[in-house]
Amino acid sequence: MTSMTSKTRKFLRLGLIGFGLLGAGCGQTSYFSVDVIVSGATGRQRNSMAEVKSVQVNTSGAISDESSFLLQGFPRADNYVYATASGGQIILGRFQYGTGSDSGKVTFDVHVKDGSLNDLASGSADGTIKSGANVAMSVTVDPVDSWK
Amino acid sequence: MVPRDRLFSRTRTPVICGAMTTSTTSKLHVATEDDREGGGGRQGDSPPRRPSRGRAVLAGILLVAVGGAPAFATPSVEGAGARSRNAPALDRTVELRLDGRTAGRLLAETKESDASGGGDKAKADETPGEKGDDGVKMTVTKGAPPASKSTGSEDTFAFVKDWPFWAIVGGVVIVGASVYMINRNSSQDRACPGVYNAGCFGAK
């Protein structure tokens, strides 16, 4: 009888630990909300943004899925209304990236390209994972001399 | 001691005592002088009579004749023990369709029983398993036993009435639903909010 009770308690403890691990974010996805901002005077001119035909992002660090992708919606329409950050800098695009890792850092390497796949601007930044939460961050790309 | 009036008929012919069967012919009791003199002493008032040689010969002839003749007093149903070994085989044959293990065990038991009753030589000579003690010829056939007749659909699905069956079914259903829900919730496509004008990437 006593051993039966102890076994039942043991199973209950194991169950609670399992649910606790699930509730604590074990296996949950952590997200980054990333704004791509062009620095300098170019980043404040809307006509310059019309030259951007694609934006490639390479990720590294504590990632669990794809590590290279193209941002959607490029090239933008002529009448596209860009959002702006503080100081009037144009936010070229905003994307979300998720990782299954519970801790660590994720590095975002962004390349803004023209129609010939030449780099117009590039830059990188890293963000620290907050398990199960969404971390807002920005990657500022510096335009090449020819795009300034 | 045998009374004189039973030993001899009025015609002075010997009388066979007991049941007149072929098996009891050896017990044929023929009255002799010893029966009348030594066994009975003075019996009755008639003087003792000495059997003549002719009577003895006649008794012997009768003995031979009766021994070879069919015994009408023999019961119609003859016991197996009284049956001659030269008698024809019984018409009744029991065929047991047994599997290999059961047949072997049965043969072994038959051998053991024959070995234990080793005093009876006639029994020992008999092939084990060929004929039983009751004279019934048994044929042991190796092979799969015949399929037992199904007693009906009620017995076939009797397990449905037992609670462990439903406990197992319930457990399976609950576990299946849980696995399905967990899998669905973990792999469902996460909609990309509209604020992300450049899309959503990485893990969902």
C-alpha cells in the first residue's frame, strides 16, 4: 500500500516536471523583429529606395532553421509608403525571424541589392534571444559609395 | 465336497458343474471315487458303487465332446478377458485425431500401463495403442486436432463486455487525441502579422 502511494506520487512529480518544462518555454520559438534601415542621407531619400530590387539576409549563431533568405515585397511599388524611424531614416523593410534555440545570439547580415545583384548597402547586427519572447532590433546598412 | 445326487444323474452319467462355458471347461468336475468316499463319507443308505472302466471312458468322451462343442450357457455378451486371441477384430473402431504431443503422451501412458501389468503375458504381447483393455481398437493419428466448433458470435465478442477492453480503448483514444492536438499545435502555420512587410522567416 505504501509503495503504491509512493509510486503514485513519483508519477505525479514526473508529470508536473514535464508540464513545467513545457510551460517554461522548453521547445518554444523565440522571435526577432528586425527593421532594416539605410543609414545616411540615402536612407532619407525615397527615390533612392526605388533602386532596391532585393534584400538578402544571412543569419548565423543560435539559429534552428533557414540561414539565408530574401525579404519579401521587393522591389517595392512606386507608390509604396515607407515607414520611418527616429531621425527620419526610412525603414526599408521589417521582418520577423524565429529560432528554436532558448539562448544565445543570432547575427543578421543584410545585403541590399540592385537589379544586377550588386550590393547597394550592407550591414549586420546581432540580437540576444529571450526565450519564448519577441526581441525588437534593427540592422542598419551602410550604402556603398556608388549609392550615396 | 459335492453331493452325490449332483455328481451323478440317475443314468449314472457325469454332470458338469458350474457354468458351461469354453473358458470353464478346465473346471469340469467329474465325480470320482474320491468324491464319494473321501469327501462325503457314508452318504445315504445305498452302498458305494465303484465306477467301472467303461464309465470312465464314457466320461472322458463326454468331456472331450462337451469341450469342443459350443457352450450354450455362455452369455451372449462375452467379456473381453474371455475372448480368444484368434477372434476376429472388433468392428468398433475409435479413431482419435490427436496432435503429435498428445499422441506421444498417450502412447507413453499406454506403454507404462502395459509395463505395470507385466504379469499378463497375453497383454504384453499385444501392441500398445492397437487395442485397449476394453477391446476397443484405437487408432492414433498424428496431425492437427480438428477445429473446435465455434459456439457462436456471442462468445466471439464476449471481450466487449469486459471493462478492461473499454479501458484500453479509452486509453488509446485519449492518447491518440492528445498526440494529434500536440502535433497540430506544434506544427501549425503561424500567420505572419501584417506589420512585417518583409515577411516572416525562420522557425514558426
